Amino acid sequence: MMPTTLPREHPSGLPYRPGVGVMLVNAAGLVFVGQRLDSTLEAWQMPQGGIDAGEDPLDTAFRELEEETGVPRHLVELIAETPQWHYYDLPDAMVGTIWKGRYAGQRQKWYAMRFLGEDSDVAIDQPHPEFKAWRWTAVETLVELAVPFKRALYEDVIAALSAQL
């Protein structure tokens, strides 16, 4: 399998959707994960989302974090960002169906952010909710909690960011 940090092309010829991800870390060193509303799997993920045309990746990270968790920019502090873009491929059965069939997966820039608020500041009941549940978890459990097709991505992101947490 190709490392997820190298620029690459998908066999389908479809491009990768540009996106960001946020590793939100609380004072105890635990990481925010949410369980997606649209998934029947017992899988959890960190906040992530697509970059709008002309949008700066860091601004996207702050926007996506607030849209998915309710946590505003003033309640986080940027710790680190991945120096490279990281990739994941959609499973073959999902290519051509997710994102209106325009992408084979995502290429993402990831950011580690320190959560400065209280648990009561987290509000996943947003106008366009992504998650049905949320919790704090140890960094060591992130890979096993993720959907199988994102596990290599999470391994790479953890390796890139964990030394700076």
C-alpha cells in the first residue's frame, strides 16, 4: 500500500477532494471523536471537512470544527499542523457515489488544537449535524475506532502530530 503522505492518483482517474482534519485535544490529553449520524458502523472520527474554493486550510479547520462540534475559534489554540497532505481512498463500492461521484477520496491537511473550554462548550446538535454522539478518547485508540478505510490515514496523522501534543 502506498504511504498516504505522497501525492498520488487514484486508479479511477478521479481526483481527491481537498479537506482538513482537526485533532482536538483537551487538558487531560484526550482527543475528541464523534460518531457519524450517517453511518451504521460503530466507528468514530475526528472533525474533518472539505475546503471551499479559495478558502485557506487553517480557516477551514476552524470553520469545520465549529460546524461539527460547536466549539468556536476562541476556545482553541493551534498546536501544530502536518507538514504534508495526507490521503485516504474511499472503498471501491463508495467511489462514484459519495460527493456526487466526483472524488476517489480525500487529501487532507491536519491540525492539532488544544481545547480551552469545558465539555459543556461542545454542542454537536448543530443546524447540519455530523455526529450522533461524541466523547474524549486516548490517542492510542484513534486508529481502532476509525472506519477501516481511514485507519492508515489516522496512523500517519498521529505520527505527524503526536510528538507536538
